Amino acid sequence: MDKKIITVQNLVKHYGNFEAVKGISFDVYEGEIFGLLGPNGAGKSTTLEIIETLRDKTSGKIMVDGFDLDTQPNEIKKIIGVQLQTSGFYPGLNLLELIDLFSGLYNQKVDPYALLDLVNLRDKAKSKVKQLSGGQKQRFSIATTLINKPRIVFLDEPTTGLDPQARRNLWELVRNIRKQGTTVIITTHYMDEAEYLCDRVAIVDSGRIVAMASPDQLIDELVATGFERPKEMKKANLEDVFIHLTGNTLRETQIPES
Ligand code: ADP
């Protein structure tokens, strides 16, 4: 896992007089799950959208799988999958029709049922997006990022608003995507999620990377400074109680068509 698939060098982004990204540099290795963490307004989305070719940078150099963002943005577009909010999907189309639409746009042949199997939505093939639960919508939007068989997938807070079962289900989906050789870049506000999923994380604050390493390494470094949690942790937490009582099975009631 040591081929660099993304390199970002000295990335700067100004919005008018405001410097949202202040010269950040990082590499993402092929086949890893890389997390971009940080408080709201830190500059995560700006950074991701620049790499995704959706936003202009002020300065800096970005290479994605050997392509230079400045001169070959169209080559980059072909090898990345970007998760879109399902609210932007045509409301009148069902999942099969949407997959058909996207594969036409990307000029790709896909087996729609194989794709729906991957995200566990075969039984919803003829449903419209608005009839899906929150977790199902997220899984479908992730499925659409895979249509152009990307080498890198970008997921922006994919589990926000999901119940613990749906969140865990999505974690396994992300791991499966990586298992197939795809590099994953993810943003999340859930530190347990980052700890479970990410090989490495970069913590961004006010437009700067303040730490970058594996979650384990970052935790060890903090402990080495003498840090101790104010209260001794119990062997389980409330989420463990919740999962113990309600199980891992997905609860996805179909929302009737209005
Ligand atoms: P994050 O994704 O970490 O929450 P963003 O990249 O969305 O952070 O935003 C970083 C900073 O840039 C914030 O202060 C935000 O208000 C500002 N910002 C984002 N987009 C714009 C824009 N289009 N115009 C002006 N300021 C922006």
C-alpha cells in the first residue's frame, strides 16, 4: 500500500479575502481508506471539491493517479466517483431507471442487479428514491458513485443522520468497496467511525492540517503526553447497550408513496 494515488502540495483556497485552505499538503495511498476530519468550516469540503475538479483552487499542485489537475481534469473525472445527495436525483425514476440514466451519462455498461446486490437494495429495484429509508438512500448514492468503475471514491459524511444499525451496515459497505481495490476518501464527524474505517486520517482545523497518521498512532501520541480521560471508561458504552438490545439487523421500513 505505498503507491501514492493522490498528492496535494501546498493547496491554498481564498474566497475573496478569506483564506479557507492555508497551504495544506498530504498524500493518499492506493487502496487505503483515508479520513478527512475536522470541525465545521475547517476546509474539508473545499479541499475535496477541488480534488474532485468541482471547485477552482487559488494555488498549489494536485496529482490524481498521475494526472495533473491543472492540465488533465477530464482524465481525473473519469477515474473518480463522487457521492451526490440523493435529493438531486430525478424523483420520478426508480432505482433501475436511475442506474440506467447514470450508466448512459458515463457511457458504461453495468449490471444493475449486481450493483444493487452490492449495496443490498435488489428488492428496492423498482422503488423510487423518495420511498427509501435514510440508510437505503445513502447506500444507493454510494452505488451511483461506483457506476463508472472509479479508482477513487469520495464520500462526504455518508452516515450522518443514520441509526446505529444503518451506520454499521454502511461501514461494511465501505470496507467492501476498498476490498475490491478502490481507494476511499471519507469525511465524518463520528470519531468511532474514523477509528473503525480509516487507515489514516488528517485532522484539519482552520484550513491547516494539524495532525496526520493512523488513528492508533494519534491516540498513542496523545497518551504519551500524559493525557488521561477524566473518567475511567466502562467496558461498554451506551451504543453497545443499544446494539445489544436492538441487534444488528437493519430496520428499514418502506416509506409509502405519497
Ligand atoms: P468544512 O467542509 O470543513 O465544513 P468548508 O470547506 O465547507 O469547510 O468551508 C471552509 C470555510 O470556507 C468556511 O468558513 C466556509 O464558510 C467558507 N466557504 C465555503 N464555501 C464558500 C464560498 N463559496 N464562498 C465563501 N466562503 C466559503
